[in-house]
Amino acid sequence: MGLFRGSFTFMLGMGCGVYVAQNYNVPNVKKLFNTYVFLAKHIEETYRKPKKDSDD
């Protein structure tokens, strides 16, 4: 019974996801993620402490 219940839940979720993606303006998650990663890298490079020169 567990296999049937799990597959039914998966199919129901997939069907709802397809319906929402077709009928509503859903943002592109991959593009949004890449934008945030680029922004984080830019901020990290801007505010990074300068490297210390070790002349030992």
C-alpha cells in the first residue's frame, strides 16, 4: 500500500505543478538563483579584506 500512496502523492503534486506553471506567471528559479549568486560574489569581492603580505 505504501508504494501506491507514495506514487499517488507524487502524481498529484506533479499534476498541480504543471497546472500552476501553465496558468500562472511563475518565475524562473534557475535564473533567480544565478542572479543571487552573482550578487553575493560581487558583494564578497567588494568588501573583502586585503591580503596581508608576509615577509618572513
